[in-house]
Amino acid sequence: MNHADHDVHANKLAPAKQQGNTGVYMNIVPVTVTAGNRAFNTYALLDCASTTTMCSVKLMNKLNLTGVPIDVTLQTVGNRPKCVKAKKLSPLLVKEIDGHDDCIELPNVLCVSNLPIKPNKLPSRSSLRKLSYLSDIDFPRIHDGEVTLLIGADVPEVFVWEEFRKGRSQQSIAVKTPLGWSLMGPSLTVYENTSINFVDTNPLASQIERLWRTDFADVPSICDTKTSREDRIARSCMEDKLKFVDGHYKLPLLWKINHRELPCNQKLAENRLRQLKRRLLKDDTLRQKYIQTLNDYVDKGYARIADSPRSPNIYPTKWLLPHHPVINPKKADKLRIVFDCASKSEGLSLNDALMSGPDLVNSLVGVLTRFRRKNIAIIADIESMFHQIRVKPEDRAFLRFCGGSMEIYLHSQSNMK
């Protein structure tokens, strides 16, 4: 049950247009509904597939009722449960129109905004008299009447068939219920516009509903997507060990469980540095930008010169990150240093030892779609975002790199790739 008050299951009723085909008679009867000293003649659908009896606002107003506001969950065939506003009415009495005075009590009636059901379009009385099995049955009609009442399976006595008449195969049948005679089955007249009870197999509506539910959700997309066991471990590690220190978040590296120990790759890193030096010596502008960027890292506290005498004791394994410059053609004046965490030494890289973690980035489609939610959109950028994240001291040994004169630097976080 999705709500503490009511969980309603009902057939999906919707208009359909059929040209050249006959419609279908549903189990609809004209009745008189009474509440106190007020009575109203209307059509009622006897729907044994509905777990709750419902009426429209029109019937509630005609009987001068108010009701108690409640939330109900409406479950229709083929669709997801939908929460709607409703009102719980006091018990009603219903009886056959223009018939005897025996009434059936409707103890639990929910009032909803509308019942999208049309009355049966019965043929003329003269046409009915031509059908031998229907010739002696009178079907009362209500001028300009509407279906304002749906009686569900919670009132089982209305579904007792006291008598029935049938014609040829595929011809509609007449059933006598405690509330009068009703026609059910293929229509005896051809109409262009009919109402039918159907299961929706068109995926378009459900796709549109899923689009709005996903892109406008107030929860991260990670909650709606399947994640691997490793992603769940990584997420749990981040949530448990995340700290906020001196205006910066601090996190450990996401080491894989039972990962292989990284070897010393100092020779590899020094060879890559010599290659970088040869490249920089051929381009003065690039060299100046590269040196300036490294100095900025130190000045801003993103990196610092390592204490060389203590490094062998504190960090017995020497793992150094090769690095190289990257320039965006659209931002030619800005240089970015990328640290190569995928470089391998003895078949291993830093990336091999770390979990990649779950993808927590919002989808671009969702970001663009959510611009329609409010009148004003605000965008912001975090300067040097990766460098703003601090790393635990014991993990910094694996984020060292060689500088221009072979000094060892320590890293906070970086443009790792």
C-alpha cells in the first residue's frame, strides 16, 4: 500500500476513436443515488476490476456533500501508481431507477475530480423490439445523463446476475442486476466516437512520463541507476572518510581491495622528464608557461617541495607521476599540466590500483531540461576544482612528480588522467 489511507486499483478508461467499427457496451445502468433527503438520477458503471467505489465531483455537489480530503494512490492497468487528491464521502444509497424501494448501501465512496466514462449509446426502442431476445426488456434512459458513479468490487451484491439474455455469437448480451438491466458487448449501432476499456500498449506516454520523472527528480541520478559492487564500495568509502578541513574537502585515494603493490618507477619518470625538457627547450613560450604553472602550484599550496632527506624513510616506495602540458586551442593562453596516472611500470599503473568510483556527473540532457523549472538559472565555476581537494598524507607518496631540477613535489590533488 502506497498510502496510509487508500490504495485504489481500477481499469484505465479513456476515449478512443474508431471509424467503421462498432463500439462496446459496458456494464452501465441508470440508478438513483440518495444521501439524506437528496436524490439524483445518474448512470453507474459496475466495474468488478475496481477495488473501490468512486464518484465524480458533479454527483457530490448534486447531493450537497462535502467529504473529508485524503490522498489516494490510483493504480491503473499498465501504468505506474499515481497519487491523486480525493474526498471520502459518507455512505450513499443506490437503487434501480424507477424501480422498487430496495436500496444497496455504498459504505465507502471516494470522490475524484472526474470519471472519464461515457454512457452506452443504446439503439432506439423500436430497433430493440426487432431483436427477439431483447424485445420485452425496457432499458430506462436519462436525458443528457452522465456516468458519475463507479461501483467497485467492494460492493459485491451489485454483480449478481438475476437473469441474462443472449443472441447470436458476438452479439451483445443483456444482464439483469439488482440495479436493473444492462447491455454488455459489441454495440448494436455503428458510431464513430466510442468509449472503450483498454490496456495501453503505446510506449510514448510512458516514455514522456519517465523523462519528466528522471530529469526533474530531486535526487542524484546515481540512485536510479545500477551500480557495480566496486562502485558501491567506493561510494561508501567516500561517504565514511570524507572530511572538511580548513575550507577544503579531504579524501583518501580509493585503493582497490588486495591490489598489487606498486613498484618503483623513478627511472621511467625521469626519462619522461628528459623528453619533456627537450620539448620545452624547443619552444620558449611553452617553457615559460610550464614553469609559471608549476610555480603557481607551489605558491597556491597545491604542491610543495618534498623533504628529500626524509622521503626514503617515510615513503619507501618511489612512485612518481610523469606529466606533460595540454593547451586547449580555444584557450591558447592557458596551459594545463596533466599527470599521467595510466603510465605503467612493470605492467602496473596507479590507475590499476585505484577504483574508478561511480559516475556522479549529472546528465547534460537533465541539466538543460531543468532550466525550465524556474525563471532564473544560476551557473558557477570552481577555480582549479581538482586542486581544491586535499589528499590524506599517507596517500601523497603516490602523487609525487619530478620538477625541472629533479626536486620531488607533493601533491594535494591534480589533473590526473
